[in-house]
Amino acid sequence: MRVKLSSSLHLATLSLLFVGMSASGAHAYLDAGTGSMILQVLLGGIAGLLIAGKLYWYRFLSLVGIRREQGQAGEGEDERKARPQIRPDR
């Protein structure tokens, strides 16, 4: 499979590579607040990925057939719902 040089993905990758190589060093100061903000963004992203993974994990299990979806009822439950319950009078 040959990659065309004129493809937009290839051009974007080369452009980012050249911009990254041509950047000069920055004389910047990162204080504790900046480090705390970076840590907060990383931990929030990890927590978001874990929650999304949990949601899609149950969908994956029901797709594979290991677990049933919660909306699906078993055959025994359908029969119980269809049959009226007779209770003795007191």
C-alpha cells in the first residue's frame, strides 16, 4: 500500500514536525499553581476515561452475550407478569 505525498494527513504531519523542530527555547517559569492545574487535568481525564470505560464495558458484555441488558426480562419473569396473582381473602 503506497501513501500519496499529497494526502492531507501526510502534509499535516510534516507541517507539525517542521513547526516543532523550528521552535526556539522558551524561558518560562512554572509555579506550583501551574503544576497543580496540570495534575488536576490529568486526574480528571483519567477519571473521565474510567467512567466512559465502565459504561461501554457493560455494553460490550451485552453485545458479546456474556450479560443480558437490564431492559430484557427472562422468560420466567414474563410468565409471572402475565399470570394474575390470586391472594386469599382475610
